[in-house]
Amino acid sequence: MGFFSFLKKKPVEVVNQVEKSSLIVFEQLFEANDEYLTKLATDLINGKPLVINLEKLEIDDANKIIAFLSGVVYAINGEIIEISRTIFLFGDEDLFKDGSIKKFIDNL
């Protein structure tokens, strides 16, 4: 042990983390499968924004999906943005805090 041994830095473990909101789930839905909707709801609850395309669905199935995910969005104080007539963005409140997502959508 040297005189200045106390100056040696301890190794620091670096953990590679990805922000939860940087992961976006893009889905083209073809049916209103309850099990899969529950998985999407879990992703949304865990902070992953969802971009859902309902273009290929019957109107009843599309309404079911929007109603279900709207309930999840309400529970997490999130928002829904209509990107087009059949494409929607669902996200939690953290996604919309700084307004950059809304600006991005408006520029599309």
C-alpha cells in the first residue's frame, strides 16, 4: 500500500439503461384478441407508447380496442392522439410533458 493509495477510485459498474419512453410499440392489428390487448395494455402501463393502426379491422373490433386502451390511458393519466383516421398514439403522461410529441405529430 502506497502513501496515496486512498486516491485510487473504486471500479464503477456501468449499467446500460434505456429510458422507458424511448421504446415505442408499433402495431398493425388484424383482430381484437383479448390476450394480445392485455399485453399491449401492460406495455402501456410500463411506459411504452403505442402506435396502433386499426385500418384492417372491422368497426366493432376497432371500437373495442379503442375503448379498452382508452381505459388504460385514463388509469395512467395518459393521452391519446389521433395521427390519422385509423392510426392512434397512446401514451402515459410522461410522454406528453414537454410537448415535443405533439409538435412532432403536428409536423407530420
